[in-house]
Amino acid sequence: MSGVNIGSQVTFIITNMVFGLCVGATVLIAQYLGAGDKNAIRETIGTLFSTLIVLSVVITVVMLGLQTPLLRLIKTPAESFADAKSYFFVTMLGTVFIFAYNALSAVMRGMGDSKNPLIFVAIACVCNIVLDLFFVAGLRTGAAGAAIATVISQGVSVVLCVLYLMKNGFIFDFKPSSFRFHGDRLKTLLRVGIPTSIQNVAVGISFLFLTTLVNMIGFTASAAVGAVGKFNGFAILPAAAMSSSVSAMSAQNIGAGQIERAKKTMHVGIVIAAVISAIIFVLVTIWPQAILEIFVDKSDPDFEAVVTYGVNYVKSFKFDYLLVPFVFCLNGLFIGAGHTTFSLVNSCLSSLIFRIPLSYIFGMVLSHGITGVGLGAPGATAASLVFGLIYYFSGKWKKSTVVDNVAVLDI
């Protein structure tokens, strides 16, 4: 658990970086779709795919060379160092599949299709479960086996996705000649996508810092945060899903000059995400131990210590679930309008100026340990929400930064 948690924290930053560019592509494609510019859509897709192919090769080579220094830098415990390294190594070899799936999903969402990405990722999940049982439970390959299962599953998802799109006359034909860099599209893609990439990397770095603090507390604390992290991956999905939907749908509406509909999209997204997140908050408040026991092996000699650490951590961390629906959906609206620079500044302030200092002060300086470290997340999200609301009511986000010939309607 500790090895996979630490290894995945580093790969999480890489994934978030490319996800930022893909969000930029979703916004561009959605706004061009709203404006009816098919040629711009085709050129944007070709530029995105070409850029990510090059990036995947460069990042794989660089990160494989830095894996040991990085794991040492974040104070990886000796007991889990080998597992963290093997997990990191295998997942980095599968970088091209991570990039490809995120790019394909972003393009389809921008075109208004969220159903097929769901189908392909569902197939990948079933494949991942079966392979986990085979490699981890069957062959006892540990963290490396978990990584192999993940990479193969992502590869299967990418292949199925491409075959489906080619068979159904997708706007991009996947011919080698179509993988080209179009200067204007690349410039716009980077202008919209890079701020989101930096924003996601900043968030990842702040959580990596939290991992480092926990690693300093001890091996069982690291495993406990890994268990909470697995649950957290489910808990924030409603807000993350609504944020992606708000980005795509508001971008289409803003591209068509329908500002009021874009606002309504955000309001509906907040309500859906907030209701589900509130239910999750109640569940984790009533049954924190029972939830964490799902992710920890009861036969492990450190079982009780890991669960105790996890319960203490989630006591403070859980308040983040009540706040993220508002922040995520606001950011979805701003990103959909192409105002990714504000989202970048707000996220960096939240992650680097609030989350890291608050976690360190409450956890280490005030000696609240793992409970104090957990306070950093909701504290940072609260600060981000305040800044987001100020920007929303200022109305500056209403002007599209992608499509120039849009008759933007005022309130």
C-alpha cells in the first residue's frame, strides 16, 4: 500500500500535467464546435495528438532517469522503497497510453460525447481488476504487478477507442499524414492548456509534500494515507466529473454566445456534485474505520496501526469533500471560457501558499501529527473558493479567450 501510494503520487503529477493540456483541447474543440468551425477542430486534434506523442517520449526518458533521486527526495521509507520504485518504473513505461487515453477522452468530450469514453474506461477497469487478481493475488508480483495491470488495461482502452472512432467516421482519420503541428492551433492550445497543466502540477506537488510529511511520521502512517487516498479517489469523482462536464458544456455555450446557459450548467453541476459529496461526507463521518478496513489487509501485523492513522487523517481531511464541488465547478466554468490563467493563479495560491504551510504548521509545528496534516486540504480549498467567488461575481470570465467572433450576452 505504501509503495503504490508513493509511486502513484509521482506519476499522478505527470498525469495531471498532460490532463491540463487535454482540458485545453476540450475547451478549444467545444468552442470551435459551438462556432461551427470543423477545420479548426480537425487541426486542433492533429496538433494535440502530435504534441502528446513527443511529450510522452521525452517525459518517459527523463523520469526513468530521475526515479531514484525523486523517491529519495520525498523521504520514501526504506520498507517500501523497492515497491515504490518498481511501481513508478512500470507506470512510466506506459506513459504513452496514459497520454493517449486522456487525449482521446478530451477530444470526445469536446465533441459532446461523454458516453463512449465511459464505455472504454469501464472495459479498462474490468480488465484491470482481472489482471490485478492474476498478477498481484495469483503471481504475487506486488506493486510491480499492480502497475503492469494498469498499463495493459490503459493500452487496451486506447486501442479499442481508436478502432471505434476509425470505424464510425470520426472527424480525425488517424492517418500518419494527419499527425501534424499547426502553428496557430498549437499556440492557442498551449495558451489555454499550459496554465491548467501548471495548475494541476502545483496541486500534485502540494499533495506530494503532504506525502513527504507523512513519510517522515512513519511507515504505517504512509500506508494509512495510501488507504485514505484510494477512498479519496472515489470520493472526489462526483465533483471532478461535474467539473469536466461544466467545462465542455459551458465552452460550447460560450462558443455560441450563450452565457446564461453556461451559468446554468455550472449551477446544475454544483447541485449534483454537492448532494453526492454530502452523502459521502456523512458516510465517512459515521463509518471511517469500516471504510478504511476495505483497503487494508486484516492479516497484516500493522493492520490496527494503519487503520488508526487513517481514521485520524480522514477526521480532518473529510471536510474537503464539502468544499470541492463548488471549487471544481467554478473552475470548470472559468476553464470552459478559456480563462485558465485565473484558475492557475488561484490553484497555485491554494496549493502552495495555503495547503503546504497549513499542513506543516498543524501537523509538525503544532504537533497534531497526521490529523494536522489532513487539515491542509480543506483549508486550501476554502481559500480557493473565496477567490473563485470573487472572480465569478466580477464577470470577467464572460469574455471568450478562444473564439473571437462571439456575440457575448451580458446579464
